[in-house]
Amino acid sequence: MERRVLAYLFVSAFFMFVMMTMRPKQPPADDPNAPDVVAELDAEADEPADAEDLAEATDPAADGDAKTDDDAAPSERPRQKQWFTIGSLAYDSEDPTLGDKTLITLSNRGAGIERIELIERNAKGQFRYRRVDTRSGYLGYLAPSAPSEIDGCQINVIGPGTPADLAGLKVGDIIVATGTGVIVSPSDLDRWLEETSPGQTITLEVLRGSGESRETVTVEAKLTQHPLDLIRLAKSGGPDQVPGNISRLSCLLTLAKLNTTNLRVGQKELTKMPSLFDGLWNVTPIEDAENPGFEFRFPISASEAASVAKGSGALEVVRRYTVPAAGSGYDIDLQTEIVNKSEAEQEVAYRLEGPNGLTLEGWWYSAKISPNWTGGAGARDVVYNTAAEYHRLMGLPAIVKQVRQRTEDGVDKDEDVNETLFASSGDPKTNQLRYIGIDGQYFTASYLPLEGEAQTDVFSRGSTMLLADLKTLNPHQTQAANVSFYVDSTARKIAPGESLVDNLRLYAGPKRPEMLEERGLSRLIEYGLFGAVSKLLSGFLHFIYMILGNYGLAIILLTVCVRGAMFPLSRKAAQNAQKMQELAPEFKKIAEKYKDDMEKRLKAQQDLQKKHGFNPLSGCLPMFVQLPIFIGLYRSLSCDIELRQAAFIPGIQWCSNLAAPDMFYNWSPWMIEYFAGRGTGWFGPYFNILPLIVMVLFMAQQKMFMPPPTDEQQEITQKVMFFMTFIMGIFFFKVAAGLCIYFITSSLWGMAERILVKKTIKQSPGGGGLAIEGVGSDDGPGISGPLKSAPVQKNRPRTPPKKK
């Protein structure tokens, strides 16, 4: 008894030790005197520079250089930061599906994309892809900033059709108060809006105009749900914002080569070149109703070019963003043009950065997998496809690990801390690019050739680009780090007065199989080893949904159909398991009898199995057949974007997203970080009900079908298995609700199936177990040779008592 208790305590302590070593460590306490690195980086990336500072920074005369007649470029550039939008939230109430699908916000600082919101609506007029990590109301993206002369929140952009636009707010308005309090800064407005809800009507007090003409205006706005902001600045991440990520505009461009000067490894822009990343570009709307967009121009004077490479002449870099009418609504055409305005031939190349700030929704619970044998997937990974390597995924954990190691170990001046994805070599296929982009669980933002083109060969090199401060980034949140990439074009010569023009398409949208298939991106959905089975079951799930109209019920019916189809196999496996339980005592007796003679032991076991028609390998075949089906069903539910935002019980918040945990109760405001932290806690910010039901069912199955222990070793083993079931329940706590419904349905089916099979199995004569002649009897040591069933003693008829 003491040995059994000690062994049990030892095993329990061992597993507790494993749990403690695996738990996420808390980050070191913040130094209150330390500077806020993220805030500084965000401020540098987002705050517009003062006009006088810009003039001084871009004026060559500020450095003491004489300004010539052809040095008009700095004066031709704007001196104020501006924002522009493509798309509108307005829609036709008779057919809401005909509206725009994206609302794109562009900035003239760097000519980059600041935000892409998915605004496609379903037949009911609701957003098809809304933000699932927030339940507050949506006023619209305002690109807010703090005004210089007074307290408040200045509006810098208003998207057409947003609640802010419908309420009559205008660019330049300063929000100074709400119906319940004063607004001192943009963060005050953000915190106040977090307490609102969709459908709520709010009152705002704003200052409009300037100087003596400034007036106070009161407006009312009716808030809506948040559309999904697929691309956003890191500081606008909302609840899923991760400290340490750097805010940066997407799709920025700069020159990588100008005649004899090349962009060196680790260098952001050419030395002495006016910054195309931070500089202000001239903007002109593209007047095309079918293909709306904007044109950005950045002139470079002859003296500015000559300071970079001797003998260089004037250039102009032009970028155009348009939304093609022939596209899906999620396509954005990017055109790059470099105009040679000098009288001599010039050789140039450019560097184009990819999108970044892809939505982080669900990064702390997502079940994304990597196609690589080594290295896992993150919330945002870099994917690419060349004619030489085909589909490749560079996982975010591997990117962070490599940058961290190279930064700590130090690199040579000619070595980059980032990972090279592809580079030109003797084989022309190495730079024949089919796509490259950032891949999330359910969404992607990828560069593609234009429609009708299979690949492009204008890029000579591609590399990852980590946009995070590793000193600030929590080690347990690395899978949510901000990441991007860049591609360098091949160097080409431009004749005087001529231009270089390249076209590319950006797909920023959902990973719906049919849309990915059209663009050659189908590999972005990773089903795992049994992809064919997953696709088949996914199609069957959607067919059931068309009939029932509820994905929760569709998952239940799909699970029942799959388990029902496999009933003959699972029944065979259950019968073998039942026979194994009945024969277990006899196998033990044989092992004790022939413990010193392995040959006789095997012979006796084989005779026993043959006599009772038991084949231990026959139970393996059903398991091998069922395994691909179970894994395929699991992966199909994990990858299906239609489960995202699908409610189990429409109309209530609980379990309103089958692709996420059921989120019964938000306990993060009072629960400690160790348990409720996003990525740093064991359970996450929500208390979930369905995983507990799954764990209880697993324990019930174990209790119902595990035979009573016959010795101390089996008893300890069963206690350890029970303990491991509890540990498994902890790891299941953040599993998506749709998968929990699958596990619950499958467990209930399995319990009913085992009970049914147990009743249908023929019992041995007399209702008892099997007996073996000469094994373990009290009449002597027993006999060797073939095993026989012990004779069963029949009950004699009872003699009735004699009557007196």
C-alpha cells in the first residue's frame, strides 16, 4: 500500500513539474523611468512633421549647397500630411451585396497604405467579415492626432459612408467632448468608444474652423459593428495589440540602385537620397469611375540625384493605386513608374516593401499549422512561390529566432539579419515569382502578377523583414510579431525622357477556396497530410449548412454521419477491446506460469487467441482507416473561414464565433496575467464552457470503459491516465467552439456505441470469465500443452422439500 501511494505521488509530482516548467514566464516588470520604445516608434511612424522642419530637411540650401535652377524638386513637394480613401461603406438596401468590398486609406507620407478594411456585406446588410475581437461600436477610422493649440482629438480622414461621415463630421474637426465627458486626447476618445455598443447613438461636441471663424458644433452618430481592418498600424491593434510591434505603412517604395550606387545590406535608403519613406508625395485623384484610385509623385532634382551617385540626373518616381472593376473587390493594382528627366541614360532599381500589420485576431488561440517538417506557423507568416521552389512558408517563429540569434551573435557587414527568400542565380527560375505575401489564419495580403500572367521576373531578390523591437517583445508573444518582406527589382537602364513601368496586383482579402484557386493561391490553405479528406468533408459540411442554415447543427450532423459510416469498423475495434479485457486475466496467468520460458509463453498466448477467435492486430486496421477521417475532419473545421463569425445560437454573444473559443465570460479584468494573458496565460482572457464539457466527457469515457485494475501497477497507470486527461483539458481550453462541438458529439456517439457493442457481444458460458485448465489452479502446478476452456459446472436442479 505504501509503495503504491509513493509511486502515485511521484508520478503526480513529475507531471506537476513538467507543467511548471512549461508555463509561460512573466515578462520583467516595466521600469517606470524607461522610455516607451513602442510609443516612440509609433510616433515617428505616424505623427506628421512640422512644415518648417520638413522644409529644412528637404531644402538643399539648408546644408549650405547653392540652389540651382533645376533644383525645384523640394519646392514641388507638399508640406502637409494628408490621407485619402478608396471605397465607401454606403450600400443599396435592396441588395447590400452590390456595395464595395474594401475601404482603403492611403497616406501621402511615403505613398503607402495605412489601412484596409473589409466592408463586404451579406444579404442582411451586415458585414460579412467584422472584427470578432471587439464588441464596441464603430465610428470610422479617423487617423486621429492631437491638435497643437488646444486639447482634443483632431480628425484627419473620414471614410465615405462611415457613421462619422453620415453624422456630418469633417476632416479638420476637433472632438472636444462627448455626451458624458471631455476629450483631451485621441486616447480619451478611443477609451470612451470602447464602452459603446453597435446600434448606439452617441453625441459629440466638435470645434470646426480656425481663428475667429471657429465654431462649436454638436453632432449625433449611430455606431455600427466594426468591419475587419485587415491591414492596420501596429498601434491600432485593439485588444490584440502586442507591445514591441512597430507601426509602419504598407507597400512603401524606395530606390535600391541609382547608376553606380547600390543599396547596401542593412541600409534602409540610399545615402543622401531624400527619403521616399518619410517624404511627402504629390497626390492626384485618378478620374476613372470604373477603376478609381490615386496617383502619387515624388520628384528628385538633379543635385539630389548627383549627391547619391555622381553624374546622375533628375528623376521622378510615380506610384498609382487603383481598384480594378474586373477584380473581385479585394484586388488593388499597384503601378510603379520611374521617369528619367535628365539628358543622359540612367540605370535604376527599386525596393518594394510588402504589406504588414495583418490582422492579429485570434493569434492566442488559432490552430494554424505549417507545411514544413520543422518550425511552426505564427499568426502572420511570409509565403512565396517561385518557379524553382514552388510554395514555401517562412514561419514567424523561425524569423524571430533567426533575427534574435544574428542580432545577439553579431553579423558581418555584408550579411543581413533577415532571411533571403529568393535571389537571382544562373537558373532563371529562381526569380520567376508567382506570388509573395503575408499569410494569416483566414486572410492574406499577397502580391501577384496581373490577371492573365502566371509569373513575373522583374524582381531579383526577396527577403523577410521583421518589424518588431525584440527588446520589448515578450518572448511568449513572438508568434504575434509584426512581419513583412521586401523585393528588389532588377536593375534596368532608362533612356532620356523615357520611363520604366512595372505592374503588380495586391490581393488583400479572405482565404475562400474559390477565390484563392482563381489566383493560384490555393496552397495558402494548409489542410495537413489528409488534404483530400479534409476538402471532401468541408464540402459535405457546406452542403448540410445549405439545408439547416446553422453551422453548429451542421457540425453535429456531419460528425454523426462520419461516425455512423465508420460504425462497422469502430464496432469491430470495440469488440476486440472487449475481448482483450476478458482475456487479460488469462494472459496474466500465462505470463506468471511461463515467466522464465518466452517460447512457451508465446505459444500459450497464441493458442488462447486462436481458441477464442481473437486477433490483436485486427483492431489496428479500423484505427488506421479512421485516423485519416478524424484528422481530416479536424483540419477541415480548423481551416474553414465560413465558421468564422458563425454563431451556434444566433442572437446571443456566447459562442457567436465557431472559429474561436466560446468566450462565455471575460475574466481578464480581474484574473491574473498568468492565467488570463493573451499568449502569456494558460487559459486566455475568456472563461469557456465547452472545453470543460469535453474534458468531463473524456473522463466519463475513461471511467466507463476502463476495466477495474487487477494489480497495483494498473491502478497507478489508470490514475496517471486520469491525471493526463485533466492536463489535456487544460490544453483544450482555448480550442475553437466548432471543434469542441465536434469533440462533444463524437464523444457522446462513442459512449453510446461502446454501450451498444458491449450489450451485443456474446458472453462466455455461465456469464463468467475464461478459465484455462491447469493455469493458476489449486490442484497442482498445471499441465503444459494446448490450452482448454475449463469445464463449466452446471447448476443441479433443486430438490423440493418433502411435505410433512
